[in-house]
Amino acid sequence: MKAHIITIGDEILIGQIINSNAAWIGEKLSEININVGSTSVVGDDVKQIIQEFQRTYDSNDIVIVTGGLGPTHDDVTRKCVVDFFKTDLIIDENVLDDIKKFFEVRNRKLTKTNEDQALIPEIATPIRNSRGTAPGFWIEKENKVFVVMPGVPYEMKGMMESFVLPKLQEKNQNKKIIVRKNLLTTGIPESVLYDKLGNIEELMEGNKLAFLPNQFGVRMRLNIEGNSIEEANNKLDEIEQKIRSLVGRYIYGKDNDQLEEVIAKLMIDRGFKLAVAESCTGGLISSRITNVSGSSQFFERGVITYSNAAKVELLHVKEDTIQKYGAVSLEVCRQMAEGVKAISGIDIGLAVTGILGPTGATPTKPVGLVYIGLCDEKICTAKEFHFGDNRLLNKDRASQAALEMLRRHLLGIDYDD
Amino acid sequence: MKAHIITIGDEILIGQIINSNAAWIGEKLSEININVGSTSVVGDDVKQIIQEFQRTYDSNDIVIVTGGLGPTHDDVTRKCVVDFFKTDLIIDENVLDDIKKFFEVRNRKLTKTNEDQALIPEIATPIRNSRGTAPGFWIEKENKVFVVMPGVPYEMKGMMESFVLPKLQEKNQNKKIIVRKNLLTTGIPESVLYDKLGNIEELMEGNKLAFLPNQFGVRMRLNIEGNSIEEANNKLDEIEQKIRSLVGRYIYGKDNDQLEEVIAKLMIDRGFKLAVAESCTGGLISSRITNVSGSSQFFERGVITYSNAAKVELLHVKEDTIQKYGAVSLEVCRQMAEGVKAISGIDIGLAVTGILGPTGATPTKPVGLVYIGLCDEKICTAKEFHFGDNRLLNKDRASQAALEMLRRHLLGIDYDD
């Protein structure tokens, strides 16, 4: 079954609101194996909305519409439904009761405008709204399903979960099952990852593999088809195994995992404690680590030594090392990692120093140059990185590289890049 | 001129990524008075993409496409452009140079896959990409404009700002003028702000005012119409003046201003230096401050004293104060602010301690309890705040409240809530 999602509202077209409704609905439909082939956004305009109804109704099995069901003058969706299906509005007594109760409970006075929200297109089954006043509409005609819901995310989600998703699942006697998994990599460019995987067609056995890069790394999304959940999951396991045998060292997690959560688990499992010394990342690494609930079990302290004085006073970096090599250097970075470990009396010290831009470059040290250092009981090492020229993206990249360096260290994987 | 935006990518249809590109482009086009009538999303499927090109090209003056331009097999947009416009691919030497330089600077090896990205549809003007390797395409035909850009937001935005928006603005001679401005407030609830403004209709003289709250505060968006830029701007100035006379103390900036940028300007203007001691915010305040280029002019250092030992050793917080009042208390917070100021030898110390959840609450100290302290040469104060129960939102709220406390301190405005 093929579905299309229409979102109605000028505020989305001009970017005042991001279309999170379509994303949420798309995710939920995918979960029950309904294929969302396309989505669209149109403004609060009767003619345009009816045209969009026609176009998408013709070429899909399911059309899901949100928005424009409120009580004010710019909410025209109900009128469009009536025109499009050539039907009439009739009062639905159950919905009217719902609305009356909604106002009673809140001690608010019911107006004529509110009462009118109980007017439902005759062709539709009302979808009752436990979280607001506007009902939704479920229309079945010519073996197609046409669903209309309010644009308020909380109300729409309530209707989807209690009514729309169960009904669609019932109708969707599915043959083909699709399972999805994301494998998250970092510290390897997209093109290198691609090359290391060799012949993708052969590897995936006709299934889909997508590469989705951002400043935190490259996400590989696998879509695997099967005749049953078991078959699809077995195929997924088999293909994932092959991928991991080729590029497993770069994979730090799956789906919505965050690298800091992976680190937290590894650190707590091993009973290690961490201290962090940051210069250019300015606290971002510590902030990411402390995003994880329970991080106090392994994160002891952090210092942000933005000035040279702070590096010397807090971390005992040698003044003549700064003089000789500069604050952004392999040597200073190593001393920072060593220093933060020593003052905290814990297992691992992690340190970052660099030039993130847009200013601060020197003839020998360009914007994007970053050093990351790591010291534990046995080793004390630092590595050079080259990132781009955007300060904020560089902060993300540097924090990600530092956490990845720690991950590979904990797992005994070389950071070769 | 009527525009349509097409976003390409399965990941958007299934809700893994929210379509922020369309929102951003829609906002930018609105700003130069180009009307975005509709937007759509289609999957990584050649046939479907070409159909969507045809449909939207027929009924719009401008079509803007993002996504599917990467170097891997699932990036099919370029092929679709070639098929749709019945053109050929040719190597663009300038683009090839850009790509070679991109890899040179990053010390990475160029592959054949990367080199192929310099192949441009013959009909197109390449849009050069200073932030990545895939070029965009600008196509003008039959008085229509067709633009294709990569889906990576940072790369797309670079192309829009440096090339696409200026070119479109040139082509668009407009009549009715709308000017927009956002006034950013924090430390005041939406309903209180609303009440303080009194009669909104009268205040706005028929123009639009929207309230957009999030964890950082409430944004007021003004849309002001006029027959000319001058007329609209004069009206805007007049209305803004009235709003500021009512709630100016809560307004920290406008449009895309960040509170940390406002702080940076104030601190640098006054020649003050800052040190920050964080417990629950875990480095977020320092990270936000150091997001601002030039922050090293006033930010001396930060410490993240997650453990009690770190509070005592680094900040000289008294052990018996922690024993008596607990680490999350007004007293410890004040000592943290005092301590970080003293060890850094600078003008202002800012400190935060709290319980951000989901764990860590005690019978007397609930999740969401946060103390923020500030010390300078004259005063040493701390304040109690109560936030919600979501850890990450609480981090944002606490960091915003701390920065706002500093802003009001610098401007001599009472923090009365």
C-alpha cells in the first residue's frame, strides 16, 4: 500500500515551523510497513488544497492530511474535503458531546464556533479527539483511505495512535516485510567507506544501502526485504555481519545511539574514570558526556583552559613548551592530557587544543588544525587532525574525534584514519 | 514569482530526518518576497524524481531541489537532471580544481568517485561548493529557474547565500513589501509577556505578532506591511519602540542573535573577564560562550566540577558547607562562583549547580532545582530556579538562565523573574 502525506499551512511554507508532523507520520507508517512514497506541503488556499487532494488521491492508496481544522477563518480544510468528495456536513452527536465535555472539564464556556466543530462530512467516520476539540475524518472510498487530522502535533499523535494506525494495520495484509537498521560510523570519509565496502549490489543482495554523512560521521542505512519478519531479520543479520567484517572498526553504534552513550557504557563497564581538558572545544566534550544520565559514575571533572595561564596553572603545562611549540601543538596537547589525569588522580585524561576559526590561523597553523591527546597508566599519545573552516561544525567534529579516539582506545582499535 | 521546493531522500519520507532544508529555504525565499506555494518530498527513485521535476516545473517559475548529489550509488539526482533536460554531462575544470583543493587542504587522497563530481549537466551553470565536494546546478530555460543543490544543510546554505539568493533577488522585481523582525526574550513566561503587552491589536496597528516559545525563551515575531521598504521599516521602528517601552528589559536580542553573542559584546565592550564553574550543566555554558568567535578576549577559563572532590580541590569550596547543605545548595553555589573568580584572578565568576534529572532527586531537592551564582568585585549572589524534568532541556534552560543573569547584571537590570 502506497501512502502520501499532505501537510497544510502557510507557516510551514515560509519556514516558521518545521514539518515535524510529516516526519512523525512517515516514521509510524514505515513501522507498520506502509510505504510513504512522497509528501507535500500546501498553503491555506482552497483551490490549491483541492488540486492537491485530487493529484495525490489519484496515485496513492492512502492519503493522510494534517492541518487547517481549527475554528478560525484561515482553517479551510473541512470545506475542501466537502467540496472534493461532493458531500455535506452533518452534526455528529458523539463529537458534540466530546466537545461539550472538553469545555466542561476546563471550566470554559462553549461558543457557537466550537459547537460547529461537530459538523462532519457525511461520507466520513469521525476520529474523536481526546486532546482537543477538532475531530478528524476517516474516509474510505473506491478501496482508498483518506484521513484528515488537526495539525497540532499532540492531538494528531493521539488520533494516529488510538485510531488511524490500528485501522491501517488491519487493512494492510502485508506480503513483503521491510526491516531497517542504521550503522553509525565516524573517523572515515564517505568515499573511503564506500570503497572499502566493494561491490555494494552484491553485498546487499538487491537490498538498499544509503550513506548519510554529517559532521559527526557517516550513517549507513540498511533496508532489508523479506517475506516474513524472521526472514528479513535473518537476512539483515547476515548482511550486517558482512559489513562489519569489512568496516566494523569504524562503526560505533546503531540507529539513534550517541557516541557519548557508547563511551559511557564502555567506561562504566570497565570501572574507569575520566577527566577532560579542553581548549578550542570550550566545554563541548564535557557537555556531551554529561548529557548522558549517569555520567557522574565515570566523569570526574573537566577544565576549559582557554588562556595559557589556565593551561599552566590548572594543568601544569610547561611554560617553555608553550613558548617553543605554541599552545596549539602536539606537545602541549600531550601535556594537557597528562596534566588533567594527574590533577584528578583518575584513569584516563583526554585533551583537545586547536584552531577552529574563523580567526586565529598562523602561517604554519591553518584554521581546522586540531590536536587530540589521551593518557592512561600505560600510554600518553596525541594525534593531529584537519577539519574545515566553520567554527561550530569544527567544534562538533573535534568533539566527535576526541570521543572516537577514546572509544577506539578502550576497544584496542588503532586510530589510523 | 512562484516557487516550489523539492527535497529528495528516503530518510525524510520515513522520518529519520526532519525536512529542515525546505523550512530554511522557504524562510529565505519569503524574506526576498518570493512566494513558496508548495513543497514536496520524494524518495531516491529516478522515475519518481523525474515525474516530480515535470509536474513542478510546469506550474512554477522557480523550482529548487536539494539532495541526492553525493558520490555514492544512491545519489541519483544528477542523472535525473540530465534525463529531464535531455542534456549531457561535461567536466567543469573550475569545479574539478575546487574538489582537488578541497582534498589537498585536508590531506586526503582524491578518488575517481570524487573526481566524477566535477561532471556537470551541459545546460547548467555550476554552483561552486566551498564547503564540500558536490557542486550545485543553476539552470535557466523558458524563463524558468531550476536549481539543484546538495542536501547537506551547511553546503546548501553556503550556495544559497553566496549564489542562489542574490541571483533570484536580481530577477524578482516586487511590489508589496513585508518586513519581519524577531525580538528575543528570556526569563519571562509567555503568558506574563502577553499580559504586559496589553491590547495587541492596537499595539500592532493591524500587523501580525506571533509568540514562539521554546526552552531558551519566547520569541516575538513581527510582520509589518508597507508600500515601500521605507514605509514598512518606519512602521516597524515605531511599533518596536512601543514594545520595548513595555517589555524591553526581557529582550536580549533580535532575529538570530544568540544570548552568548550578546554577552560577548557586553563583556568585550566593558573590558571584563569571565570564568565559569559548572556542575550540572557539565560544560554547556562554557561551550556556548566559546561558540562565539573572539570569546578568548573575555573568557579566561572554565571548570566542570562534577565530583565533590573537584569542587573542593579546584574551587576551594569548604567541605563542611557541602556536608551541611549538600552540593546542590545556595551556599555551595555562591562558594563556587567566588572560588572560580579567585583562582582565575579575573572580574566575574559565574557558577551553576543543580539536579537536572531524571535521577538524583532527594525528598527536599526535586529534579529541576538549580542554583546560579555570580560574583564580581562588589557583590556575590546566588538565585534558586525550578525547571522541568527533561535532562537535556534543563541543561539548555539552566545555561540560558545563567547567561541571562550575567546579562542583566552587566546592564544593571534586576533579575526579578
